[in-house]
Amino acid sequence: MTGIDPLLIVGFVALGCVVGFLAGLLGIGGGMTMVPILTIIFTRIAFPAAHVVHMAVATSTATIIFTAISSAREHHRHGAVLWPVVAGLAPGIIAGSLFGPQVVRGMSTSALALFFGVFVAFSATQMLLDKKPKPSRELPGKLGMFGVGGAIGLVSSMVGAGGGFMSVPFMAWCNVRIHNAVATSAALGLPIAIAGTVGFVIAGLGAQDMPRYSLGYIYLPALVSIVAASMLTAPIGARTAHRWPVKKLKRAFALLLYVLAAYMLWKAWASGGG
């Protein structure tokens, strides 16, 4: 690419508007929605086939830095973030989030698309069932918190998500009030996103045939456009959540995730082992 098509920027802005609105409305990070759609866009504009899913995951991860700051600040203002829990999980999260992109770098487009598709289908099923984990214990000690943080960071950075799909159920299982678990998870999104972004920059530096305006695996025009739009629409989604039947919306969103998961599974098959 020698330049950027204005229509492409319009597409990224539209995606940012949708992702921001959904994040505010349902409290769900944009990764599961953003990665498949960015994969479609990057494929259509003929980015190297070996990099399209990697770039989609990396760009999604980078956007979380900005949404996590906004979300964590709001939850902190209400005194809901459990900062000692953040401090306990953060070291493992940072280690896992730095390592995840290096794992992704070694995966083919087919393998990464398959991993993402299966993960999204599983997440959609959990959302559809809306099962709440039964509280059964207290938070583990330092070593246990590091291990759990490592797992959350690793998987989150591999799928371009903020980690709430793992950290909220974990904290609820450990008798943390759900309100505090959601707020604390929002704060944990920041170390996941920062470490994951650094990891993807490092992982993509040696990649061949990367398009212009890329930083490692991150496509900067998409990042800037999506962030700008999503930060405008997230508050609208949050306000709308008080008026719309969110439980029904979550079911509808779960069905959308099945469609996106199916696309990623098709992408894995079509890539034929990358």
C-alpha cells in the first residue's frame, strides 16, 4: 500500500463506534468482535495472508490500552476497584501478556484463526448459558495469584481481549463481590494491553512484507481510528444499558459471536495450514 484509502478509515471509524457502544452497553471488551472484522478488512485490502490474523489480534490488543484507562478511572471513582488484587495479579499478567505474542508469532494464520474461533465459540456459549460460578474459596497466595495472572495474560494477549472473560469468573469463584470483580477486571485490562502491545511490537519487528504504517504487528491507522470512535460511543452505550433489556441483548450478541467464530473457523480451514 502506498497510501490509505479514505473509505478504509471510514470503515475503521464505524468499527470503533460499534465496539465502543457494545463495550459500554454490555461491559464486554471489543476483542471478540474486533478481531474477526479486522481480519475480514485486512484480507479484503490484500495484506499478506500470513499476517492478517496476527495484525488483527495485535491491533485489537493495542486499542484496549485506551478503553481500559477510561473504564478503570470510572470504576475507581466509584471506589469499586480492589487495588491489592490488581497488585497481586499484575506481575503474572504482565509476564503472560508479554509471552503470548511470542507464541502467536510462531503460529500460522490457520492455527491462530482456529484458536480464536474455538475461543469465541466457547465464550459465546458461556454468555448464552449465563452461568455464574459458585463462590467456594478465598483468593490464593502470591504464587497462586502469579500463576492465575499468567494464564489470564497469556490467553488474553493471544486473542486480543482485555481478560474479563477469565478474571471476573475467577474472582467471583473466590468470593469477590461481582461488582468489585468487574471493576477490578477493568483495571487489569491495562497491564494486559500494555504488555501485550509491547509483545506484539517486538514479535512483529522481524516480520516480512508488512504494510506501511505498521508498528510490529499493529496497524496504526486502524488503531487511531478505532480508539477515537470507541471513546465517543462507549458512554452512549453505558447510558443506554440502563434503558435496554441487557440480558436479551447479551443473547443476541452471543449469536453474533457464533457467526464471527464460524468465519474464523472457515478462515482457518481456507488458510490450509497457513
